[in-house]
Amino acid sequence: MPNNIFLSGDDGSGKSTIIKNVIQELGLNSGGFIIKEIVEEERDWTECFLIDARVLCGNNQVPELDPENIVARRQGDETWHIRSSVYDKKGVELLARGFVSSDILVIDRLGEFELKANVFINKIEGLLDTPKPVLGAVNVKNNPFINNLMERRDCEFFVVSKESRERVYNEVLERVKDIL
């Protein structure tokens, strides 16, 4: 039985909410990372921060967002300016800490920003080979990294949409219970 569960779907489909609700419903100690997107309408900026997944445990608040942890930024509809080095440093650090100190490793989310972060990608692939359960989210992207994840026998994927999210939540909840 695969011990790595990934949710895929469009932005806003409910992937992150399902992950948060499963973690909280089961009272799990989570580690890993979350991508937190902040939109500043005044400046027409969008920034994506890498934050510690421990915020999913209990009533922890999202910590102060450190500018050093911005993985991507864009103004308006321009191309994203991606900082792969943040994945290779902070992302690897969060994954390593989460592997040691958590019940389940959260990887929310993967897509395209991390494609040039080779140290980070190698860390993810190594962690998926371990018995530590992973609950993650991926954006639907056709790229070698995501395609490789989808072909792994130790990964199970659930497609989330607005119509399916309640059903998928229940299925994922039961799968995580089975894994643990």
C-alpha cells in the first residue's frame, strides 16, 4: 500500500484545505512545508512564501512571513521570478526537521517553482522512499518532476475539484488512518 498521498487539482479546488483538515481531524503532528501565497492588491504583487507545516497542528497561527523565504514573486501578470535557492536551503531544512519530528510529512505544494532546485528535488525523492507517510499537494503541471511522482508505485494521487472535495477528504482521511 502506498504511504505517500498527493492531491492534485486546479488552484482553489481545496487541496490545502483537505490536508489541513485531515491533519487536524487526526490530531497529527505535522512537519514539512506549505507554500503560502500573499496577494498585495495595492502594489499589484503576488508573493509565495515557504512556511513550516507545523502551523497545521492545533491552533498555531501563520508565523511572521520572512522575506528570506519568498520562493516566487511577480507583479501583475508578469512572469514569476523564482528563487530556487530558498527551496534548496529552507525547503530542505523544513523537510529534514519534519522527517525527524512529525507523524506525517506535509509537502504542500509542488508544481513548477522548484524545478531548478536540485538539492530540494533529491530530498523529496529520498523522503518518498522512506516509511514516513507523506501528505502533499501538486499543481497540475506537465513537467518531468511531477510526471515522475505520478509514476511512482509508492505514491497515490487523488484529484480534487469543487464537486469532489468532500468525497476526496473522506477517502484521504481513511487512507491516512490505514497508513498510520
